[in-house]
Amino acid sequence: MRNLLFFLAASNLLLLSGCGPTPPACDASTCAGCCTPQGTCAGGGSPLECGSGGANCSACAPGQSCLTGSCFTLPSCTPKTCASASANCGALSDGCGGILSCGTCTAGESCGAGGTPNVCGPGTCTPRTCASEGFDCGMASDGCAAVLDCGTCQAGSTCTANRCTCQPRTCSSLGKDCGPLSDGCGRTLDCGTCTSPQTCGGGGTANVCGTGSCTPTTCAAQGKDCGTLEDGCGGMLSCGTCTAPQTCGGAGVANVCGATCALSCPPGYSCDALGACRGGSPVNLSFDVRTFTVSGSVTLNGAPPSGTGSTGSCSTSPRGWVELSDAARGYSFSLPIACMGTPAPFTGLVYPGTYRVKVRGNTSYSNLP
């Protein structure tokens, strides 16, 4: 059945091409990309068919890519190693798209705890996020032991130092010769005017001079709901604004309101236009809860607090508590200060975060206030 349907479709295509009007010649007036040897207009962005402005398509040399109608050589990349990066733990980007595994730390140490990412040190390490670092693309260290995937840039932008940088388009690179046009980076190009009797878009190609009338497009027809957009006839459309948390192009589609999820969604879920993970099954979810051990000791004016208070001596009751609170994330932990031991020890598990710490005494069994 698949073969039968294919041949029927092919026959229809042949009939349509045989009975339809003769296509216009491929040149600068009809093609913004490049013209193939067969006289058809190609996009001009492929290494096999590279070109713009109605010029003849050319093939790029092996190892080259095509950008805005021109062949260019991709820069070579020398990957880092754990040794060259002075890293001895955790995962690390090699700078060329790969991920290195640099080992684990011994007991009592954590990766990144000493303040240097991917280096073992005493204590705990609070991982960073793409948002906290202002990163919007590429792979980056979380400051501890993991690699963050901060996403990709929209078409027309490149990722430089984990930030999307826009490569502006020109009227010439787009094969346009009239009317206002977005350069893809937030600015508007003026591509000139037409000479009568030609009008901008009159030949049916947006922002190209031609004869005939031009019917401007609309935001709705293009499926756009924010920002400015060319109408195809030399004018600009205003498609509105977005309501927070959405931003214009926030989900990766230009001129469409959307948002991205702060963290990656679980398998089966997808990030919706409001930046929330939806659509998956709540059954058999797997969550990895990350905790760190916090421990230490408490003194009172430089001396161990006593284990005797208003009620008497402690036996199993704590001398007090070390209280940690992270207001930004809503976490709070109360770690008991042991009755026995000199100085007064405490230990417990907490989530990663930035905490405000205070000591609260158990006045019934200690002289801690």
C-alpha cells in the first residue's frame, strides 16, 4: 500500500507540473537564496547549495558550512582534559561538546566545596544554576560537580561564553531591496524604495520590488502575537506584548509569547508556554534528592556550653539547636546540639541552598540563651 500511494502521489505531481504555468526564471528578482543548475530557487543555506540574492548555487569545500549565503570554515576545537583543567572530581565540559568524568572525592570532602569547581575540598558545595549565572546557552559547570545544559540559541544567534549573541542580517544577505526589515537582532533595516511602476512586494516576494499589487500579511496570519513583524509590503506590524512570566520569543519561537522551564522536565513531560512541566504521567516518577551533611560545634563566649539548666542536667535532651533557614527556597532545618561531648557537637542533613544560621538554646538543660 505504501508503494501504491507513493506512485499515485508522484503521478499527481507530474500532472500538476505539466499543466501548471511556467515557473518564472530564477534570478535576483525571484529568489532570495541561490539558483540551481535546473533553474529552481534553493534556500542557499546548505553546504551543498550555498548562495544568496539569486546567484548560482555553489558547493562548499569539505569541512565548511554555509551561513547567510557564504561558505566559511568552522574553527577547530581542542578538547580539554581533567588534568589540563586541574579538575579531580565531578563532570566537566571539554569545551568541544563532550563531557569529562574527573572522579570522586574521598570521605569528608565534596566536589567544589573549597570554592573551586571540580576540585575536592572540605565542607559542602552549593550548586549554581543557569539562571543564577545569567547563562542562556551551552554547557557550563554548576560550580560543584555537575555540568549544566543551558539550552540553545534561536536561529541567527550563536552561543559565546554561555550567552547568545546575535548575528545581524543585512538587506543584501536576505536578497531584499525595499521596505523596512528586521535584522534579527532587535533593529530595523531600511532596504530602500522601488521605482514606479514597481512596488515593494508587488511581484509576490516580500521586501522585493516588483510589478503588481501587494497584499500585506497580518500577525494572525503568521501565527505571531508579540513584537514587530514585516508585513511583506514595506510596512511593519505591531503584534502586541506578553504577560509575565511569558516573554516574546521566550519559548524559542520568534514573535510568539512563551516561557522556558527553569529545570529540565522529567521523562514524558514537556515544558509548556507558561514555563511549567506538563503532560506526563505522575506514576513511577523518580526523584534524586540531593543533601549535604552539616556538622560542627557550638561554644558560649569561647567555652563549651554547660549541660545544666533551669530544670537540671540533660541526659538525652539536646543543649539547644542550630537552626538553618533558606527564605528564597522555603527550607528550614533544626539540628540538635548533643547533650554529651566537648565542645557541644551538632550534625545533620540539609538541602543545597544559602542559609541564615542561628543558635537557640534549650534553657531547661543548658546555659545557652
